[in-house]
Amino acid sequence: MVRRFISGTDRICGKILQAGPPLRGLPLTFNVRTDSITPIMKLGTYSIGIGDRFGLQGVHQLRAVQKAADAGVEISPVWNKSEREHGIIGTTPEDTRHEADAAVREAGWGGSYFVDADHIGASTVERFIASSDFFTIDVAEFIGAPAPPEAAQAFLREMRPRAGALRIPGLDGTVDAGEEVLRAVAARYLAAIQEAGRVYRRIRDARREGDFIAEVSLDESDIPQSAGELLFILGAIAAERIPLGTIAPKFTGAFLKGVDYVGDTEAFAREFEADLAVVSYARQIFGLPGGLKLSVHTGSDKFSLYPIMHRALTRHGAGLHLKTAGTTWVEEVISLAEAGEEGLRAANEIYARSYDRRDELCGPYRQVIAIDRERLPRPPEVAAWTAEEFARAFRHEPGTDGVNRDIRQLLHVGYKIAAEMGPRFTTLIHRHAKTVGANVEDNLYRKHIVPLFMGQDPIKN
């Protein structure tokens, strides 16, 4: 792990921030200390979440990251898995830690790496504390909840001097961070950020301050946050004294599982650029950690956005965390189909059972999928496909439109079927490990790392 230690005492400018007790109650004052909030553990400028549903592809994912390092681009790998995924598959947070450590040993990886307790809250954090060193604190269920009136008024008083039409370095024009925006943040997000503070302090008290990365996730909000809202949200996080490593806002458009971005790419470009500038500005005025960066969730397969994001990151000299999650599991199924015979039969079985249980499987993911059921072929039709036809329908290649977006999304959330198959599925993955591993590595490196972090054309690599 790469760790940076700090010493000395905090300097307090102006009034002292009263951050609130660890588990109960809320601060009655809301004062932002302008001394720096510095984490001890540091995440790299670029980092990538490499979710691995069944814990079998860590080495191949890491080899993709090693290829980037060999080309001069350093990326911190972060193994991420949520409570929901552990529950469906029957694994534990300790299993993810063991997979990461074993992959690092086998691959001879010498850089930093992390294990992410993905989308945790107060009710789920405890079982992740010992094995994780990256915590994605999800506050979606608290967005829109009212903060205590005295806390909201204190927040408004503290932030009001910073409100207005702001000129932020790196942006043309101004950012609307006026009184109306400030009041909207107090009404919609303040209670959620105070909840994030309580969860953070629970982790800090159980571990050691500064020996983990903290992310606050807002991406499952119903509506995107404006640049002005993001600024005041970061002010609220600073008041909670969270040494924030990454912040995951909700962006304009739809970020759906396993398929490309749906929306206005020009609008996204403007929004992403503004958010990068706001994060940099907030680091300065609120004393947030210097390594704070944006996190993009459901980030796999967003091929139309990667060149846009790379150009913006280069212009601003900014970092980024990208979560790719379940795209590895999809590659496993495609690889089995390409193996033919028993592999193809297993892939067809997974699709057929997913089709039959589509309501059950899609329910937990309804915010991040959009499946047109009329475009889902019936299982007998899919069963008649050749291995090549199956792979072509499910595989998402940059610059092509052969993929069926609907069946790919269904497969993305259908990993419960493979979990129920138990050793029959994992034995097939081991039997065809060479093909599976090559596809997993190619998917992560060529389709994601190359265009986003290296700024190159994935089709030519």
C-alpha cells in the first residue's frame, strides 16, 4: 500500500467545526474549518473498480492494469463487491480480500491496491470493516430527508458567504451557486451527508483514522446534481471532517449496466468538465484532501464517453475512479458460449433461466437498467444460435452495433442463476480458464483502460 503520514496539530481558522457525535444526534453548529483534511492512505490519480462476481478473474484483471503500467499509465486496482452481491453469491467480504491478495501475489503486482466495501451504509458496514480499506458510503436512501432545522440554518449561515454566480478556475462563464441552489442542498442533501459522517466515524473508530479511502456515493439519486449543488455538498462533507478520496455524483443521462451511455454526450461533457473544476475548487476553499477526485459508477461500456472524459481529465490535470463491476461476469458467460458444447449449453441455460425470472432479477437493479422486453428473444430462439451468434449478440464492441442491449443487460443482472448452478458453473470456468482469462483481460484493457486512461482508439489496439 502507498501511505503518506502527516504530523502536527490542526490549525483552526475562525469558528471551530462541531462535527457531531459518532452515531447519534446532529451538529447544532455548522462551521467549516479551513485547515486541510489530509488522509494518510492515498489513492492513485487514476483508479479502477474491478468487480468480480465469483472471485475467479483477479489475476486477469490485474494483468490488464499491468499492461497500462508497462505503457507508463499507473492505475490503482480496487476490488469492489457489495453486500447485495455477497448475499446472492454466498461469499463474504473476507473472500474478496483473499482474492485480491492472492491475485497480487500471483501476478507479482508491486503497486497499491484496495478492497472496496461497495455501497455500504450504517446497517451493513460492520462486516466489511476488518477486510476492506476502501468504503463507498451510499446515502441514497437519505437524499430528500429533512435535516434538523437548526442544523439546516447553521449550514445556510456558514455557506451563504460563498454563494453567488461563481467564477471557478478552468471554466468559462459562471457556476450558479446562488441562494436558491444553497437552500436546495440544505433541503435535499444535508441530512444525507450528515449520515455519511456518522458512517465514516463508525469506520474510523473501528479501524485507525487515515488507513482507508472514503467515498460518498450520490449516484443513485433520482436527479443529477448541478455543479453548484456539488460545491455545497462538498462543503457539507468538509464540515463532517470526512477525508474524502472520491465523490460519486449522479450525472445527466442514463448509466445502464453493461451498455453505452444513453443521453446527450455534449451535455455530459459540459457537466463533467464543470464537476472536475468544482472538485478542484472545493479542495482549495474547504481544505479537502488534495487527491479528491470524481468517481463514475456503472462505468463499464460507456464507450461514447471515454474520449470525452479523457480530454477533460487531461485539460484539468485531474484524476478519476471508474467502477466497472459486473462486466467481467458477462465476459465469463460469453467465453463459455465460445467454448461450444457444454459451455454453450451452460450459457444458454443461464439465459433461459434469466429470461424466465427476469422480474425477480431486474427488481434490485431497476434504477440502472432499461430493458425493452419486446426485444428479448425467447430462449428457444437463442438456443438455436451458434456459439459465434451467441457471442456476437452479447458482446459489446466499441464502434459496432451488433450487441443486443436488452439481452446484455439481462445477462448482466443474471449472475444469481450461475450462483445457483454452484460448482457446475465454476468448474466450467476453470476448465476454460485460458479463453475466459484472455477475454476478461482484453475487455478491461482494450475497451476501458485504453480509451479512458490512455486516450487511444480501442479498435486499433
